[in-house]
Amino acid sequence: MKVSNETKVGILTVIAITVLILGYSYLKGGDVFSSSNRFYALYNSVEGLTVSKPVLVNGFPIGKVSKMQLQPDGRTIVEFKIDNQYNVPVNTLAKLESTDLLGSKAIVFELGSSKEYAEDRDTLRADIQGSLAESLQPIQKKAEQLIARLDSTLASVNKIINPEFQRNVDRSFLSIANSLQTLEGTTKKIDRLIASQTGHINGIMSNAEVASSNLKNTTGHLTTISTNFERVSNDLANAHIRETLESANQTIANLQATVDKINNGKGSLSLLINDDQMYKNLNAASGNLNNLFIDIKAHPSRYVSFSVFGRKDK
């Protein structure tokens, strides 16, 4: 049987319309070839959420957003189509979360621990989590401020780093290089000098060691002297210094009393010192005695007569 062209066109038209309807239903979140349960959640804001967005559990898709409808109070009720092979506990939390930095949203199910499962057309608890862009806004502001400061700093650096500054820097580095070369040469000279004077240095070190040994021995002698000094100090401390001082004070007092008597004209010594007549008498007696000695020496026979043969003296 021959099929007419009109029939072919009609069949193709029906097929195209059917595919178009099914595709539109799929794009709207409808599940054409599999059965699913419908759940609802009420949100204050659904910014970034669109129909056909996935419903995820730990990152695994279990359904799609099939419908959204604005309520008179300004809130939005969202319908989810979940594959009926997945059981959803009644205390499951349907969270509206951001999936990227651009603000796109998806529904993430945080499964509850209840043993009872939600039935078709039940309403779940809803929660909204801030987008990543919103959470990154403070960081973005700080980054913008930092970039502005960095731009200002780079501008200042550009003003500073001019050709004259670069030439000065080059001269500075050249001076540093010359200084390092001079320092290197000086270090080599010092090394050669030390190498040539190694013998003298060793002698100095030996003398220093001998001096250290002598100082050690001297320290021993000083210790002995200190011990002896301590003994002398102890002996002086144990001596009868107080009695000696008291005796000396008594002697000085007696001497002072004697001097007072002499000054007051008491006693022979006072008369001898203070009486001129006694001094003159003593002086005259001394002169007479001297004359007597002279006369005896000149004429001994007047005073002494003796005989060699035993004659009696007259």
C-alpha cells in the first residue's frame, strides 16, 4: 500500500508536536518517563533558583525543581519532583544553597533521622543559606581596598624609580662591589700576615700560658699571705690591747701630773727649772769643782802624798 505524502507530513507533524511537548515538559522539570513524588517548600526568597534546577543529597541528584509560585504574602512555594525510589524522612530540611560564585542556586536535601517518610504532596521544612558571593563580599571589599593601596604604592614607587634614582642605585651597587673587593683584599693580607706571624703568635700564647701558670702560683702565695694576715688580725684581736691602752693612758696621766708639779714650782726639779738662783749656785759649784780638779792636776802633792818605799806620809 502506498502512503501518500499528506499522510507522511501528518505523521511527522504529530511526532514533532509530541517531541516538542515532551521537551517543554522536561525543561519545566516534568518527569515524563518515570513516576515521581511531589514535595513542597516555602521560601522567603528564591533568588538564583529556576525551574529544572536539581535537588541534591550529598551532591547526588534525586530530583528537580518542577514549579515555583509566588504567594500573596511575598513568599514563594517551590515544588520538587523526587524519584519515588528515594524515601524522604518527614523531618528532612530543604535548603536553598548556592552552587557557584555566580549566585546560581539548587535545592539540597538534608535528610532527617525520622523513621517516618514524607508522602506525595507533603510540605518540607525550608532553609536558605547565603550565597558564596554574599559570603565573599567582605573579602571582596578588603581585596578592593588592598588593590587600591597597592596601586597607590606602585604609583609612588614609579615616581621614586626615575632614571636619576636608577643611576644612583647603580653607583651605590658599584661602590658596594668595590668595597667588597677591598675587603676581600684586606682579608687576604690579614691571612698572609697571620700566616707569617704564626710562630710569634705561638710564642705569645706560650708566654701567656706561662704567665697564667705563674699567676696561679702567685694566687697560692696570696692565699697564704691572706691566711697569715688573718692570723695576725686574730692575734691582735685576742691581745690585751685594751689593758695596754689603759696602762698607757695611766702613764700619760702620771707624766701630766709630774709636768703640772714642775710648772707649779713643786719639787727639786721644778726649782731647778724655775729658780734662777739655784741654777746660778749649781753653775758656780760646777765652776769651783772644775777649778779644784785643775789645781789637783797641777799640784797633786798638795792633796796627796805617798812613798814608793813605804815611808809614812806626813
